[in-house]
Amino acid sequence: MSGSLAALIPLGLTDPLTGVLGLPLAGAIALAMVPNWRHAAVLNVVIAAATFASSLRLLSARPVETSLLFIDDFNIYLVVLTAFVGCTTALFSAAYIGRESKTRRLASRHLRFYHSMYQAFLFTMLLALTANNIGVLWVSVEAATLTTVLMVSLYRTREAIEAAWKYFILCSVGIGLALFGTVLVYLAAQPVMGDGAAAMAWSQMVRRAGAFQPDLISLAFVFLLVGYGTKVGLAPLHAWLPDAHAEGPTPISAVLSGLLLNVALYALLRFKMLIAANGHALQPGPLMIGMGCSSIFVASFMLYRRGDIKRLFAYSSIEHMGIMTFAFGMGGPLANFAGLLHMTMHSLVKSAIFFAVGLIIQATGTKRIPDIRGLTTSVPVLGWTFVIAVLAIAGLPPMGIFMSEFLVISSTFARNALLAVPVMLGVLLTFGALIWRLQGMAFGHPGPLVADGGRRFATAHAIGMVPLVAHLALALVAGLYLPDALVKWFQAVGKLLG
Amino acid sequence: MIIGTVLAGLLCLALVALIFQRRAMGAVYAGCLLGASVLLGDGIYHLVMAGHEEIPAVVLPFGVPWLKAHFRVDALSSFFLVAINLPAALASLFAIGYGGHVPQPQRVTPLFPLFLFAMNGVLVADDAFVFLVSWEFMSLASWLLVLSDHTSADARRAGLVYLVMAMFGTFCLLPAFGLLAGPSGAYGFAAMRAAHLSPLAGALVVALAIVGTGSKAGLVPLHAWLPLAHPAAPSHVSALMSGVMTKVAIYGLIRILYDLRGDVGWEWGFVMMVLGAVSAALGVLYALMQRDLKTLLAYSTVENVGIIFIALGLALAFRDHGEVALSALSLVAALYHVVNHALFKSMLFLGAGAVMQATGVRDLDRMGGLLNRMPVTGVTFLVGACAISALPPLNGFVSEWLVFQSLFKAPTVAHWAMRFGVPVVGVAMALAAAFAATCFVRAFGIAFLGRPRSEAARAAQEVPFPMRAAMAIPAVLCLCLGVIPVTVTTGIANVVEPLVHVVLSPAVLGWPWLSPVSLTAGSYSATMVLLSGAGLMITTLLVVHRFGTRAIRRAPVWDCGHAEDIVNAQYSADSFAQPLRRVFGSVVFAAREEVEMPPPGDTAPARFRLTMTDPIWTYLYGGIVKVVDAIADRVNPLQFQTVRRYLLMMFLTLVLLLLVVAVRQQ
Amino acid sequence: MTAFFYGLLHTVLVLAAAPLITGIVRLTKARLQGRQGPSPLQPYRDLWRLLQKESVIADSASWLFRVAPYLIFVAVWLAATIMPTFTTDMVLTPAADLIALVALLGTARFFTALAGLDTGTPFGGLGASREMYVASIGEPAMLMVIFSLSLLTQTTSPANMIAYVLSGHIGIEVSVGLALAAMVMVAIAENGRIPIDNPATHLELTMIHEAMVLEYSGRHLALMEAAAMVRLLLFMSIIASLFFPWGIAFVDSGPMAVGLGLAAWLAKVTLLAVLLGFFESLVAKMRVFQIADFLGGALLLALLATIFLYVSEAV
Amino acid sequence: MTPADQLATFGHVSYDMAHLIGAVILMMSFGLLYQRRLTAVIRIYSFQAMVLALAAAWQALVQDAPHLYATALIALLFKGLAVPFALNWLVRRLGIHRTVETALGIGPTMIAGVGLVALSIVLVLPVTASAAAMTRENLALAMSVVLLGLLMMITRRNAVTQVVGFMSLENGLILAAVGAKGMPLVVEISVAFSVLVAMALFGIFFFRIRERFDSLDIAYLETFRGERQ
């Protein structure tokens, strides 16, 4: 029974992973009990912070690798990043949700549910990242879907339910296909690795992937690409993404874009590594490049017709996921490095943008872009931060995204100019759309603001600004200077990705 | 390293401006003035010491991790340090007096130092990443400066077009560097120099470099953003954007084509030459039709960039045909014009700013008679107008003379394309020169001469001292650069030496005689012209005052007897341009004039309506917008499908991929 | 030393001879119109008379209005001084090649136009506008003429051109003919002669140059007139020296040759003056907007001249 | 070669059984595609689930992997009995009109289904040349069932039928999983767990849908479709 989930429980308490996985799990249960949403919000922040703190321990001491869980160069920084974004988002939601409940959009029982689900979501994310067993990986991604579905439908509005329904149906099917792919991978591994957990432990498989039945894993990869690709939001599988982002509470939009998409892509990349290790299997590159380009294109043109600020940035997420997929599809040290960097930067900046968007919506009382005007005049600090964030996501220096796009495009162009052209076109189009919208929202004569709720909301606003600024600051630093350890990890992973 | 400290200082200034808002404005601009002056001095020092001391490359631990950030100052970049920081210093000086009068000072002051920072960053960059970061940062800062008057819809439109075009330019340079760096990503300039490219890749690099830098420099047809963005910014910023930022683009082009790429085919020289010719002719023709003083100046920038491109193209063609001496000549001509244009264009923009501060108008037809009211501004603007119209003995003429000299030698490149292309280019450039004169007679004459055309103009006052100084200094410099061409040329010859590996001897005939090509090819000596001119002037004065009366009577204007006092009876900007508009405008801009005559007996005034459209806007950019719109409309329905349809899409994707696998297995 | 002397002599001569040439043109026209006509010396008397009169200046005029005549006159005179006519052995000859000469004339025109605009009268503006319009096409044409000649002679400096032509390197060239034609047309335009402009007219709507100097009087007007006369002589000298350089003396060819060259030059310009008179009597003035076609033709001829050089493999 | 592998060869009873059962499940999928009436659809689904349970049990026997009995039990009780019951209850409670209009005609649907089966066989046959014959057959059948389930979701307009399609897709997954020799329990648990939660969610949804709009026709769920202002 070494393969069963039950084996998760007897993790040694000394194991750093205990904190990382245990805290959110416990938090989920605990928060379900807390009646008062204010306490819940605070507790939420505390638990998330503790999770982040314990995740930092991983940097110093990596746990021993089991057949279920492991930490390697790839997931270590993603774990830390996830814990960090989870923490900051918790802080933001503490500032945000209060306002929502005041405006009677949320009943307190919903909030209770919300906080519990938030921790559950974090747990599934972290489990997915640390999972060594591809089955566990699948389970946690599925669980993540379920939790987010519930949170997306939090406002019981018709739109919210419709979005959640769309999200649920599409992602469940996607997940189903991913499971089929997982089974196929097992079937490919089983003759080589023998029965049992060994044939599902990624770290063991990747060493002997060369001997796997190539056609079988090729087939598996197709299912996994479509399956996990749906969660990544690759066009034409992206349909759920904009609505889910737009109709859910803003903190959820932030974690969806900042974390969930990353995790899905992470899963996909794990399997790409398997294939890359097998010489005779089909080349995943072209498929990923194709999906990436189509995502970039669909997103870039969609942006020109969006009237809803959250959908606007949801589509921009699709575009960036496309860029990453493209980069990993290109492969090679430069492109892979760029892709990994882009993952990090995007999750930081995009969640920051959603923070800003949330505050903006609360300030202006609308999410229709044409009604949002002159933010830099009406709410200067927020407005300018928003401007900086959008410029960062649009790929302007000195933010980190510029570096990754620089590496992707230049290296791609040097290798195959024709492949780079669609990406450049797409990015340029996106840029145009974003700047066009940004100018309309940030400049010009300011539009009306909703009546401000006095000092409490002022402070709430200020607290909400903290994570926003923190993310941007990190992105800025990363754009100028990357710590050597991170670089080494990226390069090591880049090698595995082939 | 001095430059580093100055750049850091500029960043701090931006912070100071951000924190203290308006209170620190004077201090900030003073700081910019100081910084720019130091950089200027440093550049001059390096130029003087060129060859005697090797400046070490500096590596800082940021940027692309395994690459780090490389900085280096060589002769070329130090030349541009001079060409860029001189106007920058003047603009800062101007801003000390002017900064408070712009629409939203708190949106300008913090960005001004950042803008300077970015432009100098481009010059000292020694690897592609730093170069592009600074390049983009430059666009970013100037974009926000353009948007500083963000409540005006025009400014916002200008900003949008500008930033998108800037990004387009970057997306041309980026792959160009990518090709130079190769798949392994050797982004250092040193490595790029050593790189060997396939012919195709080489050609691609050149093409991309031309388009990328051309879009920044305002080369037709990539100029569309320029006349929108430059005027939209506050005048001291416009001066920088027009006079300086375009030069940074030129620097980038020279860096790539002459330094990083060793061998570039003459065909590209030809292409650049033709593009330049088109820009020169069209740009000034546009300028000629404008009523807005700053737009006019912006368009004239297009013209001058065109002239520089002609010279650069010639240099390429010569170099490819082994005519190194001529190549050096054209390159010197180009750089000479770079520094000249940087000077007088920023001076003219500052003048425009002074006029706007004094009158509050930008429309030529609401100015007039300012020469009497704003003597210093008037004189400096006049000098600038003469210089940019290439009138001897000012500096503008010297560089154009050099360009013409090298152009007239171009047929030595024995290829039919050059031989038949060069005369046409010559015509275009000659037309450009003539139009420029007309354009600036119009600009100066309508704005500063005649009777005031509006109350604002009548009430104009001369601007305060710092602004006057900022305009007077370049005026003097224009004269200096004009009358000692040999000295200047010698200096520039040292700059281009590393690029063409030959030192141009600018004066075969000896000091005052600028005779770069050969003993007999032709010579020009501004010094002698000026001296003899002075001599003749003195003679004339003596004669006239000796033999004639000195009596003068002031009287109302005669005007063939029927003088009326209507100021609008004066020639207006539009009416001045009318003949040329009739001849060229109808063809190039589809200009249409409609006159509504009231029926006899009706006392209503006759109405004159003028409509002009820019074909490049209508067809090229309008076309692109149409296409994007159309596709967006086609794609948009994807948002509004039923879940079933989405499932279907998913299903089809899956089946398609499965089929791919199936086919592959067979 | 001789160079200095000849240069001085030339400087004085061009100024001295200019009114005479204008006088000759007027006389020729008068005779052709069957009038007695004034003596060719009349222009001298006119200038002298103007010098004696007080100068009336409009209130609205700025200082530029008073300075302009001097600048203009000096610019034109300087150009005329530099252009070698009877000997190439002059100090200032290398000071400016033909391009610079064109630019000098451009300077003069620039300030003339400004002066026209300065008083803020409709006519002044009209004149300035049309003058610049004519120049905008005429100047390029002249530059192209220079281009073709310089292609042929490998130089842009008039002295060397003359030397090259006289050294007999050039046979009969089609392009030289074309260049000459273009040059003549440009000269007519630049000097505001019929059919472009009529120096004698004061019918407002047809005039160009006269409209600009309308407000001038007294010594300022005298300078303007003198400048016009010198310009006319200068263009005649250019045509004479570049296309018919025979008789022009070189460096260290003795005073005899110089004297000969002097005679030849006077003969040439007188002939040209008479021809101009004839021509002006024959043709009628054209409408303002046809000028573009006229000068465009000149520009095209000049362009053709260069092209023909390649065709005939002369370079 | 483990004894189990020796068993899993052509002509051997264990192989034939597995093959037969798989084929039946596939037939059921076709039945689902073919059937118009809602109640009948539910009934066919429950039957399919039961056969699936049988397959799991058989595999448990053949591979002597006892944990597969658990899977079989889950399939039998939960999917075979509970879910159909719940669905029937829903249909009755909400009083949905009995016959369901399909988006694509039955005939074309069937042809497409056959095409999909062909595709999956083409894909699988060369793949598992090395693997055990049983695995191969199972895989082909399972993939067909998955694809047919997806096809059903596409061709039906009604929420219930879509759910059924989704669940028959899951059946295909489980068929594949049980066929995979010695696959750890993780997968079964996860599948069961996911189906469980999925059902719970559907329940919630139906409840919500009903309290908002009075039918299960998902057209009601597609009026907004994201910022159709």
C-alpha cells in the first residue's frame, strides 16, 4: 500500500514539508469553524504567513525524497513563490473582503466558507507542486479545480454561477483526459519500472524514461497536453478562464492567474521532461509551440474587444501562458530559462495587477473599462502603481518580464526567425491593446468615485496596497538582478526540460 | 567613473522631484543642468584624449545573470555624449525658467532626469540587454512626458501611437541583436563584433536595424508618431525628443551597422539613401503646410533625419566599394549634421516654448510682430532658422555642403542603381534644402514679423533670463560651428576613424579652406566668407553713409496707397504656403481648397476652407488598424459560445492531436 | 600678390559693371519697342538719386527691415566677387564653390523675403510667398546643373571647372547643352525676368520681386536695386564663364592674358544682356502657377543632363 | 513474465472475459449515444457502471489485486445504483420533458462514434505491441469509451445528459485504470473521490440552477456567456 494517499500521514514532524502542507490543511479545517469573518480573515493571513515561513525552511534543508513527495530544483522556488503569493493574497483579501461584506455582496457564512476554501486551495496547490507521484499530482490538481469552482461561484449571481458551471464542466473533462494520460504514462513505465508506486514516482521514472515505450508516452502526452493545457488556459481550451477570473472575487482571480495556471503548466512540464528524456518519443516542442502561438494570437485580438477590466487581464494571462508554453516548446537553455523566469514574473505581476484592479473596482464602483477614467488624478498612488504594473505586464523594462521576453524572442529569432514572428506580432498587438486601455483608465479627466467609507476603508485600502507594492518591488528587483541560486536552479531545470 | 555617478545622481533627482513635488523643481532642473554639463565635459575630454588613453569597460552585477551589465565609452559614444548632453544642458537651463509654466509640472519634473538618464544609458551600454533596457526606458519616460498634459485627447492619442511605434522599433532591434548574438546568446557587443553571420542573417540584421532605429528617428514612413508626440510634450522636452532622442536612434544605427556589423552590402546603403531622400523631401513638405509651430518643427526633424540617413547610406555604399576616404567623408558629414541639428532644433523648440509662454498660442496665425516684443527670442530664433535653412556662414550649411560633396562623388560607386539613383536623391535633397528655406522664412516671418495677429501676440513680453540664456548660447554655438568647419571636421574625423579605419584629412588646401576630397574637387571656407563679407559690409556702410543721407522718417505703411489697418489682411501662414500647396500639396496630401463666396449683395464674409490628409496615415496606418479591427471582430465571438461549443473545440483539438500521433506512428 | 590685386579689381568691377548691364538690357528693350530709351548709364543716376533721398520706414517694421538691404547687397556682391569671370587667379576663389555660391544667393533671398514680410502688408507677403515659391524649384534646378557639371569636371569649384573645360577634355556633350538650357531658365527665374516676373511692372497682382521691395525707399531701395543688378551680372558671368570660358586667364598667365580675359568677359556679358533684351521683348509673362512647370522643366533638363552623362559614358 | 502475464494471452479465458466485458461497456456507450429518452439514458448508464464493476472484479481476480474489489464495489454501489437513483429523482422532481433534443442527429453521431473507435484502435494497436495483450485491448476499449463520452457531452443539449456523458467518460477512465496491471490504489481512490465530489457539485448546481431558473436545460446557463452587455 505504499502507493496510497494514506502514506502521506506518517510524515515525520521534522520534515519541513509537514509545515508547508500541514498548516494549510489544518487551516482549512480550522477556518471552517470560525464564525466571525473578521477573525477568520486575520487567521487566514496568519496561517498563510506561517506556511510561507515554513516554506522558506526548504531553501536551507531539502527533505528526503519519498515516492510520494519530493523537492527538487524545479518545484522548490515554485513552492516558495506559491506560499508567498498565497500569503500576500491572504493579506489583500483581508483588506478586500471586508469592503465586500460591507457592501452586502457577501453574507458572512459565505465568507466563512470562502476562507476555509482559500486554505484548502493553497493546500492542493502546494501538494501538487511537491508531489512526486503523478497520481498525487493529478489528485491535487483536480482538488484545486473543485475548490476554485466553489470560490468562483461565491457571489451567487447568475453570471457567477454560469462562469462556475463553464469552468467546472470544461476543467473536469480536461482533468479526465489528464487522468487518462497519467494512466498511459503508468502503462509505459510499468514494463520498465515494474508494478507499483515506482512506476508512478516521477523522480525515478525520469532516470529511466529512455527505456519507456515511446509511442505510448507520445500518446500519453497528447492527452496530458489537452488535459492540463485546459487548466493552463491554452487557446482553444481557454474558454473557462476569462469568465472564472471575471466573476469570482478578485483575490481568487489573483490566485487563479498567479498560482493555478502556473501549477497546471508545472504539471505539463514534468511530463515534458519525461518525454524529453526519451529519445524516440514524439517531439513535444511543435505541439506546445502551436498551442502557445494560438493562445497568444487569440488573446491579443480578444483584448481589443474587452469592456470588462478583469476579463481584460484574464486574457492577458492567456497570452502570457502562451508565451511560456511557446518558450518551453522552443526549448534550449535560453528559452527554458526565459520560460521559468516568465512563470515567476507573471505570477507576481499579474496577481499584483488583480490586487490593483480589485482596489480600483472598489474605488470606482464599476468594472466597465469605459467608466474608469483618470485614475492617476483621482487616486494618485493606486493609479500610478496600476500604471507601473500594467507597463510591467506589457513587457517594458526595468521589470522582469522584459528580460524573459527579451531572451525568448532574441534566442528564438536566432534559431528560427519564422517562429519568432508570430510571437512578436502577438506581443505587439497585446501591447497596443493594453496601452490603449491603460491610457483610457489612468489618464484623462477623472471619473466619479463611490462614496468613501471613512477611515476604516482608508486603512483597508492602505493594507491592500502593501502586497501590491511588494510584488512590484520584487518584479523590479528581478528585472535588474537575479540571485545566483535561482539562476542555478533555472539552468538545471532548463537542462532537464531539454 | 564619472558617468556612472552622474547617472546615479539623475536617478536620485527623479526621487527628489517625486518627493518634494513642485517645491524642488528649480533644484531638480539645476541638478539636471549640472549633470548634463558634467557628462558634456566628460564627453569632450574623451574626444580630446581620444587615442591617448583607453577607457576601460565597466561590468556591473545586474542584467542577464550569466552576462552581467557591460558599459563602455568609446570615441563614438563620447561624441554622442557631447551631441546629446549639450542640448540637454540647455533644455535644463531653459526649464529652470520654464518648468513652472507647463500644464502639469508635477508630472514632468520627475521624469525629465529619468529621460536624460535613459538616453545616456543607451550611449554607454556595451551589451544588447543594457542597450535595449535603456532604449525602452527612454521610450517609457518620454511617453509619460508626452502624456504629462493628459487631459487633452490629442496628447493621449499621440502617446498611444508613440509608445506602440516605439515598441515596434524595439521589436525590430531585439531580433536584430538576437541574430547578432546567435542561439547561444552572446549579447556582449564585443562578442557580436566577432560574430560571423550567414548572408541572409546579415541582411536581416541590417534591415531590422534600419527599420528599428528609423522608427525612432522618424524615418518616412515610420514617422507618423513623431509630429504627434514631439509637439504634445512640454517644449523643453520636445527639444530633447526632437533634437536629442532622434540622435540616440542614429547612434544605435551607426553602432550596429558600422561597429557591430563589419560588412554591409552597398545595396543597403542605397536603400538608406533613398529612404533618407524620401524623408527629407516629404518631411519638409509636411512642415511647410503646418500652422502649428511645434508640429512644423517636428516635421522639419523628419527632414533632417532624412539628410543624415542619406549621408549614412552613402558612407555604407562607399565603404562596400572600398572608397574608405569618401566613406569617412560621408560619415563625418552625417555626424556633423547630427550635432548641428541637435543644436538648432533644440534651440528652435526652446524658442517655440518661449513664444508659447509669452503668448500662450502655438498657431502661427495668432502670432506676429514678436521680434519687436521679444528681441532675444526673436534673434535666436532667426539664427536657428538661418542655420536650419543651411545659409552660410552658419553651421547648417557646412554639413549640408559636406553631404552634397559626398553625394556628388557617389557615382564613383560604379553600379547603375547608384548612378541613376544618386541624381534623383540629389534632386530630392536639393528640393528639401530649398523647401526648408521657404518653410522657415514662413515660420519666422509669420510668427515674428509683420503686425501682431492676436491680442496675445500684442501683449507678449520677453521671457526671463535663464530661458534667454538657454536660447542665446546655442545661437552663438551655431555661428562658431559654422565658421570653423575645418577644426570641427578634424575632430569628427578622429571619431569615425575606428569605424572606417582611415583618418579623413578635411583641409587639403590648409587651414581655413575646407576641402575634404581632393585639391581640385571643391572647397569652402566659412572663415574667409565671413571675413570678406564683413569687409564688404564695412565698405558698403562707409560708402552709403558717406555719399548718401542718413535721414530716416517713420511713417504709416504705404502698401501701394491702399493700406488698411486690418491685421488679418496680412499674409497668413496658409496663404504663404499656398503656391507650393497648389503645386505639391494637391498631389501629396490631397489638399483641397474650398472658397464659399456669398451671393452678390449678401454681406456675409467669404469663407475659405482647407482640407489636407496625410496619405501615409490614411493608407498605411489606417490599413493596419482596419485589419486588426476586422480580425478582432472575427475572433471576438469566441467569447460568446455555449459550453457545448467549447467542449467541441476541446474535442476537435484532442482528435486533431491524436490524428497527428496516429499519422506519425504509421 | 597678383591674386589679391586681381581679386580686388574684380570686386570693384562687378559692382561697377552691374548697372551698365542692366542699362544695356533696358536700352535694347526700348529700342525693340521702338522707343528712344534712356542711356545705358541711367541706372547709375537712379542709384545715386536714391542714395540722396531720405528713407521712409513703416511704423510696423522691425529693425530687420533696415538691416536686410545691407545683408542682401553684401551677400550678392560677395557671391559676385567669388565667381571668377576674367581670371581664376583670385584670393577668394576657393572660399566658396558653386554650391556655396547658390547658398549665398539663397541667403540674400531669405532676407529679401523676410523684409517683404516685415511690414505686414498684403503685397509684401504676396511677394515673399511667390519669391520663395519660385526659388523652391529654381534652386534645386541650379544645384542639379552644378551636379551634372561637377560630374563632368570632377569638381564643384568654378575655377577648376573653367580650367577643366579649357584644357579641352570635353568634346561637344549633349548634357552640357541641356545643362546650359536649364541654367538659362534658372537665371531668368532667379533674376525675376520675363516670363517669370517683370521688373518693370507695378501691376500688383503679377509682380513678385517688386512686391517685396515695395515699402523700401531711399538708400535702402538703392541697395536693393543694386543687389538686383549685381545678381543679374553674376548670373550672366556664371553662364559666360562656365559654358563659354574662352579667354579666361589662369594663375601665372601674365597681365596680357588677364586683360584679354577682361575684354572677353565684358564682350560676353554685353552680348548676353542684348540677348536678354531681345528675349524679353519676344515672350509674354506667364501666370504664376505655370512657373512651376517652367522651372520643373529646368529641373528635369538638369536631371537629364546628368543621366546623359552616363549614357554617353562621359564618366 | 509474471504468472498474471502468462494468463493474459490470446485464447485464454481471462483474456476473453476481459475483452467481452470491455466490449459490452463500449456497446453501452453507443447505447447512450443512441438513446433519446432521458430515463432510458440513465438506465443504460447504470447498466454500464455495473458492467464496469464486473470488469474491475474480474481484473481483481486475474491480477489477484484485492484492492480492485474496492473499486468494483464503488462502481457498483455508487455509480450503478446511487447516481442513477439521484438522477431519476432529479428528473422527476424537476419534471423535465422526457425526450431530449440532440444537437446532432443520431445517425451522424453514430458514424462519428464508429470513427472514434477506429481511431483509438489505430492508435493503440502499434503502441502496445510490447505490452500484454489484455492491456492493449483494454486500452483500445477504454479510449473509445472516453472519446464517446466526450462525444455525448457535445451532442446533447440537456444538463443531465451532459452529466451522464461526463460520467461515462469517467467509466472509460476507470476501465483503463483497472486494466493497467498493478497500478497503485491512488488512482482508484482519486477517481472515486473526484466522481464523488463531482456529483456533490452537480447536486449543488442543480439545486442552484433550480432555485434560479426552473429547468435543467443548460441554455438557461448560457444567456450571459461573459460580458454580453
